[in-house]
Amino acid sequence: MFLASLLRRIAFSYYDYKAFNFNIEKTEFVVIHIPDQIGDAMAIFPVIRALELHKIKHLLIVTSTINLEVFNALKLEQTKLTLVTMTMQDHATLKEIKDLAKNITQQYGTPDLCIEAMRKKNLKTMIFISQLKAKTNFQVVGLTMKCYSPLCKSASRMDQNLRAPVPMTWAFMMREAGFPAVRPIYELPL
């Protein structure tokens, strides 16, 4: 286990970068990266609701073709919502991932925050993060890289060590970062 962690740290260091200190007051454009299964998409709703209550201007969600329907019915009152679809990450090519991140930055600018909702410690996730280069990133898988905000440490511990319910972990992380408190529930908008 230690060897795998050490090798992952060495491999991921190539994709790491120095993120800015998180400033909730200047957070206007947020990307949620969740090209995964339907249940994972339903679990991320505490993040979406906290961002909506904070009144961010633009939320871009990277979905998979599998979980797109979870977000199609989503209506946000004061936040512009953009859905971008890609192949489920497990089956996506590295080129598709790199191109998608570059296109987001070219079309919409640099995100203030990227929430890496995949909950996986894998190379494809790191490639997306490194190509997008958001000002700061949140995650709950326990990675200790410079591109991730230290605000994620407690939520990562909840997710990785305590195995807390996923929506509870996301709601806790957002509250710790200064966003409004929300109910830690799964949602399936219809």
C-alpha cells in the first residue's frame, strides 16, 4: 500500500501545479468534474446546492453520457448552468480528456474552482485537473498535491477513513470552505 502511494505521488507530481489560496468571495466560475455513474452524479447535489445558495455566476458540469440525464432536469435560479458531456472516464481516451479541459478554458476562461468529484486516485483525473488549471481544486480522495486546497483534508478523512455517506462528505466539505450549509442528500431531479 505504501509503495503504491509513493509511486502515485511520483507519477502525479508531473501534473501538479501551485494553486491559488481559495477565496470564496471571488468564486464566480466553478467546474464540477463527474463523468461517472448515475449514483455519483446524484451524490454531488449538496455541492450544487451550496454553490447555488452562494450565487456563483456560472456552473459548468462535466458529465458522462451515462449520468447526463441526472443533470438535464436540473434548474438553477440565479446561476448559469452549462453541461458538457464526455465518454465515461474509465473508457475515455487521454486525448479526449486533454481536449475537453483545454476547450473549457478556451471557451469559458480559467475556473475559479474545480471540484473533482470522481473520487478516484487515477491518472485520467490528474490529467484533467492539470489541463484545466483552475485557480484551486477541491477533492475528497485524500491526495496531498499542491493543486488541491488544504480545506479538503477533513472531508477527505471522512470519505477515506470513516467511510461517511458521500453526500454528507460533500456537504461537509462545502461548509468547511465557507459555502452555505445544505442538506446532505442524494437528488434525482425529475
